[in-house]
Amino acid sequence: MTNEQAKADFAAIMSGVQEQMRTIARIQQQRAEITATGTARGKKVRVTVNADNTVIDVKFADDVDELSYSEIAKAITEAGQRATEQLTEKTADLMAPLETQRARLPKLSDLVEGMDELEMPGVVPASTARPDAAQRRDISDGSGLRFAGEDGSGRGSVTDSSW
């Protein structure tokens, strides 16, 4: 490859990266404005979240008093989870142009002979289990192995006899 060809390739890559940066800036601004709303119990409960999955509004229908406090609490959780599901879909739609741009850029292995591709690890979904649920008592070190402490918290103590 000639030096002129390498310069041209580099200029094309830099142009693509600059385009991607402009797209990222636009997407970040649009993302900041996204909200999503979920409902539960026949629309008796409505929860709205922002792009950071922060609850920004909770509304109850006039007939919410037909539900018990326990049912209202469950309905808030369900509506919030539905709102975050909607938010995930909206965010994926917003990110689609960026993914298209990324696909057009050359891969690292195309630029450097013998270089393996770098891949970002996938997102690990957060648990939707209640805080006191058994599955929350187990912890992982990221290896796929799970550990549980004697107290059920997932954490042992320095005074444990296993030390």
C-alpha cells in the first residue's frame, strides 16, 4: 500500500468517526428528552420514567380506591417495569442510525493485519426480583459462578471459619 493510499484511507476513517461523533451528540440530546409511561390494573395506576429510568410521575385513576394498598404497590411496580420496557424499545430505535454507521466503518482487523476484533461485552439485564427475593441473595463474581453466604446475603464474613 502506498503512503498516499494510507493517507486517503486514514482520511476516510476520520471522516466516518467525525460523522459518528455528530450522530452520538444528536442521539444524546434526543435521548435526554425521552419518556415512557406504563400502566397497570386496568389503567388505575400510571407510572412515567425518564431516559435514565427515574420515575418522574405517578398517577392514580379516580377508582384506585378499589385496590388494596398491597395491590396498589404491586401495580406501581408493574407499571414502572412496563414503562422501562417501553423506554428500552425507544432507546434501541434511537440508536439504530448509530449502529448502521458503525457497520459501515472498517473493522480493526481490516486495518491491522492479524489483529483480532475487539468486542464489547453484552449487557447483563438487571433483576426485577423484589429486594428480599432468594435470587437477589446470590451474587456473582462475573465469571458465571454464583456464591451464597451463610447468612443468605451472598457475602461471608471475615470471622467465618472458612477463612
